[in-house]
Amino acid sequence: MKIKSGLLVFILTTVALLLAVVDHYAVPVHVGLLSFTRWLVWLSMIYWAYQRRSLTSWIVVSMFLGCEIGFSFPTVALHLNTLSSIFLRLIKTIIAPLIFSTLVVGIAAHSNLKQVGRMGLKAIIYFEVVTSLALFIGLAAINITKAGEGAEIAVQQAQEQRAEKLLAQRGTHDVILDIFPENIAKSIAEGQVLQVVVFSILFAMGLAMVSDQKRKPMLEFCESLSEVMFKFTNIVMYFAPFAVLGALAYSIASFGFEVLKNLAMLVATLYAALLVFILFVLVPIGLIIKLNFRKFINAITEPVTIAFSTATSESALPKAMENLEAMGIPRKVVSFVLPTGYSFNLDGSTLYLSLASVFVAQMAGVDLSLGEQIKMVLILMLTSKGVAGVRGATFLILVATVGDMGIDPHKAFVVLGVDAIMDMARTGTNVLGNCLATVVVAKWEGEYKD
């Protein structure tokens, strides 16, 4: 009987991880045989990926192999973060020209400015409803598990230093003002995706208002630029498995699995809450719009996997745009909704913020009433918007929220011990939610039919 490839990789991964656990806890098995068997399993997985000749397969294998390298060779793994840094730098060079060119072509080529306003309104309403549901699910989850009650977790020196570094880099941010660019070159350099979107929309509107003679050369340039940037993306994506391997190897070597002992309940609560959010919010939305789930999953698997393993939404944006367009969604919808969602539709991050804020309060022994928790959620509805381009934004919002509740902000530092593990889940959910939002708006506009 022929074993399906997905089942095979699951079996091989399970065997490898079990052998790693046996090795770690010094179960009396011949050490040489144990190591040989474990690496034989990894080699089998590499061969499986080679046979599949799929980038997604290589990324999945690289995720597990990165964990193995970080676990077995921590000294080497601490230097592998360079691989993910190279990949992220290359991705950042793609985002601004890709968004600019696709938005300009999508808006100016059709000259339908009313549709742009209509799409914007529908997208914002959808974003607000879904992120609000995410906030309340996070609130419910932490109140059910009470993961922070009775916990006595000391803030480690490394967490203290990292937190202080993030707080030192904090600037003053006006949620409304920061939407609009003052210098497009500065916006591109700082990775302010929303500001690039706003500039591109205004530029496209201006272009749509000029004569055909003036418009045509710029449209041809933007069309050519967008095609080149998609090809650029395809080239850069060949480096994705190495970036994934490096990112996970570095995370495991830096934080290890031991840190989960004290904060395992928080991590488990977050993952469970995100699963509930996907099953009871995103899946029903898909059913309501009669989504072709198989087609959608095939399109988003690669970008969501990249986002999860690198814990960076930016790394998945170019591939998500390309795959959604290949799925049949018009470029004008993809190029508008998806980048905008990166600032306004952070489902995973907003769920985490409500959950983590109450966790810190529980840990500090502060009993928040239902009214106080709802007030906190209402504040988070505003503060969690438009800060995606700010480094360490989620942690900064958490510290500010905890401070507003009258709790020592230093209590929040403890979550940095497992932040890397939680960041993967919330980032993957962010990308998944934004991909679904793009399909929803396309359906509402009558621009996409399965």
C-alpha cells in the first residue's frame, strides 16, 4: 500500500522528535545508534522534499531541521540568524515597489475611483468586526484557563535587557497621523506599509485623472515593474528554506524548550485560542461566502508557513499577493486589501494582546472586573491599529495596556521568554486572516467567483 506523502512526513517527523526527547532525557539507549537513527530520519525527510520538488515541502522540512540543529548544535545555531536576516532584507526590497506598481495599475488602469472607496469601506468594516471577535476570544480563553493565577515567574536578565531595548526605541506614535506619509522615501526605508499604500492610492487617483496620452507611459512602466517584482519574488523565495532553518535554529538555541516549563500554560492558551478563532470565526466566514477551501488552502499554505516559521508577516506578503492573484482574485483587489490588512487586520496579534494583558494582571494578583476587561478591549481596538511597521509594536502595546490598568509594566517583561514561540502562531494567523479578508472583499465586489 502506498503511503501518502503528508502522512509520511508526519511519521518521520514524529520519530525524529521522539528520538530527540529520548536523547535529551538520557534514556538508556546506545548513543551512537540513537544519533544515527535520528539523522537517518532527517535525511529521509530531505530526500522526500527533493522528490516532491515543492518549495512548501522544503520549507516544512527546514522548520523541523532548524529545530534539530538548534537543539543539537546550539553554538552553531546562534550564528544562523544571519540567513533569516538576509532573506528578510531581500523581501523588504520587494514590498514597496510591488505594492506601488500593483495598486497603480489596479486603480488607474480601470479609472474606477468609486470602487476604490467602496472596497476601502467594506475592508475597514470587515477588519474591525473580525479583530473585535479575536479580542473577545482571547479574553474568554485566558479567563477560562486562568494561566496567570498563582504564577511566580521571575523576570530573567535577558528578558529585562530585551524589554528595556524595545522601550528605549519607542517613539511617539499618533495612530491617525502615522497613516499618512510625509516622505515616501522615508516610509519605504522604515517599512511603513500602510503609508506606501496611501501614497500609491493617491498617486493612482492622480494618474487616473490625466489624459490617456499622459497616463499610458506610467501605466506601462508600472505594469512592467509589477511583473519584474513578481519574478524577483520567485528568485528570492528559493532562499526561504534556508531562512526558515536559520530562524528556528536560532530561536531554539537562544531560548530552548526549557523556557516553556514555567510559561507553558500561556503558550497553550494562546495556541488553543487561535485555533478556536480559526475554527469558529474564519471557517464560518469561508462557509458564508461559499469559499473553495481546497483552492484557498493550496494558495495560502506557502505564505502562512513562511510567516509562521520566520515570525514575520512581511516575509509572506509578496508570495501571498502572487498566490491570491493566481487563484483568480483581481490584482486591484489583492494589491489594495492585503497590504491594508497588514496594519488594520492583525487577528492573531489582537487576540494575543487581550490574552496577554489579562495574563499579566492575573500574575500580578490584580482581579480585573468584567467591566474593566471590556474597557481594556475597547482601548485595544484602537491602539492595535496602524502600528505594524513599528519594531516590537505588540510588546509596546502590551506594556502600555498593562500600565493603564495600574500594574507595574515590568511584570509584562516575563512574556518575552516565550515571545518567539507565540509570535510564530500569531503572525501565521495574521497572514491567514488577511488572505481570507482579500477573498471576502473580492466576493463582495463581485470580482471573484470560484
